[in-house]
Amino acid sequence: MRKLTVVFGLAMLAWPAAARAQERNSDVQGFGGVTVGTSTFGSAASPAFGGRVNIALTDHLQAVGEAGRLADISSPLFDLLDFSGVGVRVSAFYGEGGVRFITSPHATVRPYAEATAGFARLNANIRGLGGSTDAIVNAGLNFFNQTQPMLGVGGGVLLQSGALSVDLGYRYKTISSGDAIASAVNAGDPYHINQVRVGVGFRF
């Protein structure tokens, strides 16, 4: 009876730690990175930022949700002259969800791979015509902005210690250009995006 009591007591002590480890298999994070568009007309680097949540389904499978902004995803086809400073740019706000395959939640270093799908709101705007003219033209362009489907894959390494996690990753995304201004800027081709990012989050 005494041995049974000792075993029961040890089990009760170990259970909260195991429960905390299981609870911390999910995390929420903010991220920033550098995006390089590989569209037909160039590959200028631009910033990207956003937030995401990773919810544990099993020890090795997570459901992921992400929202963010891609600041400039295309080279300007309609740059009038290099010295004029006039051109068309396309940015995007997006939301997506998917699944992540990841190694053991008990490891400090956790490699992962993921696949996502969602939608991006493509926004075309003109710069360099002048303050009031830019505002008027861009107000008109808003009527041609479109929401288009987006697909993505990626991978990286999650570094974790206690409640803190750091995500070092790479993402590839493709966005349909649609049939409006954003399509014309990219000659009708989809937008292909490569992104290197760093995320910092808290596990729960």
C-alpha cells in the first residue's frame, strides 16, 4: 500500500509538468522579413510583416493561420523613365491557413515544413505624379483592386525555451494576378514571392 501511495504521488507530481509541455505545443507569434518577388520584370527586395498562430493537433501536426502584408511584390512595368520617379507598385494584404509538420515538442530545435492556402488583396498604386494627383489616381485605382487566391509552402526551424519561441523560416508564395491593374503590371503572370523571415512568439 505504501509503494502504491508513493507511485501515485510521483505520478501526480509529474502530471502537471507533462500537461504544461502539452499545452505549450502551440504558439502565437509576430514576424518580419524580407520578400523578393520573382515576377517577370524584376526581383526587388521589400519588407513584409504579420502575425500567425500555430495550434497543436498532435505532437507532430499543427494547424496554422496567418495574416500579413507584402509591401511591394512586383517590379514596376510602368516606370515611365528611370529619372522621373513615376511608377506603378503592387502590394498585398493576405490571410491564409494550412498545416505544419514539425518534430517533437520536447526538443529545443524543431525543424518543420508547411503548406498553406488563402487569399490576397492586391493593391495597385501610382507614385511620383505629385501629391494631389497621386491621391486622385490611386482613389480611382481602388475600384480595380482584386482579391485573389494564394498558395504557399515553406520550412524552417523553431527554437523554443520555456514560453518563448523563435521561428527562422523561408516561404514561397504564389498569387494569381487576376485580370485588372495588378495583372497588367505583371504582364498577366502570377506573382511569385520568396520570403526569408524571423518570428518571435509565445507558447501556450
